[in-house]
Amino acid sequence: MITLEELTPGNFDAATGIRVRPDQEHAVSPVMQSLAEAYVHPDGVAWPRLITDEGRPVGFLMAFLGIDWHGDGTVHRSGLWRLNIAAGEQGKGYGRFAVESVAAEIRRR
């Protein structure tokens, strides 16, 4: 079963160990950078999650939820900020699961 897990001290190393293929590294920031960005956006804006399959880490995503886009309260936006699927796990539907999960979370809010 594929699930999303909140980041905890117990799964931090698994999350930061997620690596995309070398030819993809220029296109997406490492998980550690994403977690640093989540830390500096503490008001629930950043939504980082570890993607697991039967408890095995296979990817990482980070969404942004309810960002005050113009800084004046007139426009709020949400979306997928980062998506890292581990090099050996690509092509198995984890990316699709991640996108669908973020869309569902946005609809819930």
C-alpha cells in the first residue's frame, strides 16, 4: 500500500536519502533543501511528505498550501512544490500517486 507519511525524527534519514537519477538532479532540488525551505515557511504553508510503499521509502513530495500569493490577502494558491521519486522506483506509479494525493489535500482544505 502506498502512503504519505509526515516527516519525523524516525524517517528523516530515509527522506533525505531519496535520490533521483543523476541525469535528473539538475531539475529538482535535493530533499534536504526542500526540508530547509519547509522550516523557513513554518505557518503550515509547506507540506512535506515521505512517500512509502509497504513502509519502504520510494519518494518525497512537498506541496505549498494557501500561500498569500501577492502578500495582501487577495490571492491564495496551493500546489505541488517538489517531487522526488527515487531513481530505482520511477515508472511504478508513485509520481501519479503523489500528484493525486496533493490534489486531494488541496480539495480538503
